Amino acid sequence: IDPQGTNSANGQYGIPADNPFVSETLVVHEIYAHGFRNPFRFSFDRLTGALFVGDVGQSEVEEIDVVGLAQNYGWPRMEGNQCFRPATDCINPALRLPVATYGHDGGRCSVTGGYVYRGRAIPALYGTYLFADFCSGEIFGLIGGQSTLSTLLLDTDLAIASFGETRAGELLVVDFNGTIQSIAPAAP
């Protein structure tokens, strides 16, 4: 939406003319992209403006998406990068596949979207998208934001419900049990 505009139904904001369903009568005009199952935390890369979403899967696959205008991310046809409904032959070139996925092995169950690291305290992480799994407490890094490869960065005992970002670009981890931790360089 355009916070400076006035063409919405209540006149309090604007709806960009290039939104994918702006000319449809039975669809919400504010929709920018669709095909998500359960987006759980999203953030904009403060340097590039890219929109990252952690999308919680139904039963087997968690996914990270980089969101683009008018893109369809596949739900309920696909769960992550595999077929859901129908169970086979679901691949459609019109669907935008996730940039990273992972399964529910090792106690994993639910992705928590994070941030692209733009701080200075850990130069090796600069430009890496950090995200977590709520159940396992693992923190992963997606290097470059456009790869299907992600790396386990840290295994914690936290129930990671959210991330935060300081003004300086350093990252915080919010534990469901009530603490906020900072991601800091390892001791020498």
C-alpha cells in the first residue's frame, strides 16, 4: 500500500496501480503477492529493499521466500519445493519457488523469519539472511539471499519466536520464554 495515497475504500491510504488484483472486483486490491501458507515474520533488507518471508509449512517443509510483485508462491499446490495438492505433477512455471527450504527432521517444525545482517560486529555474516526454527532453536544463514543453500550457524536451546534489528544493524533473538539475546561475535 501507499501510506501517502488516498484511493483505498476508506481514503486513508493508497493502492498502487500495479498491484496484481487492483482491477478485480471480488479480490482484495491491496494484495501484492500470494500463495503463502502462514508467513511468520518478514523483513526488508535495509540495503537492497528485498522483502524476505519465513513461510511455515503444513506438515513437512518450511520455506524462505524473497517476495516479488504479483508472484504466486504456490500454496496450497506446493509446500515449499514439493507437491502438496495434488500430491504429484504440481510443478508450474508460473509459481515462484522458495530460495531455501528445510524439512522437519531433527526436531524442526516451524520457521521463524529473520533479517539480513547489515551490522559491523560480525563481518563474515554481512549480507547473510538469518532465520531460525522455533522448535529446534537452530539459527540458519542464507548467504546471498538467492541461493537454495543455507548453513546452520548456531544451535541454541531457545524457542525463537522473532528477531529484531538494532539501529546499527546488529541482530537480536527473541525467545518465546521471555528473553532477548543479541547475536555477537564468538570470543577469540
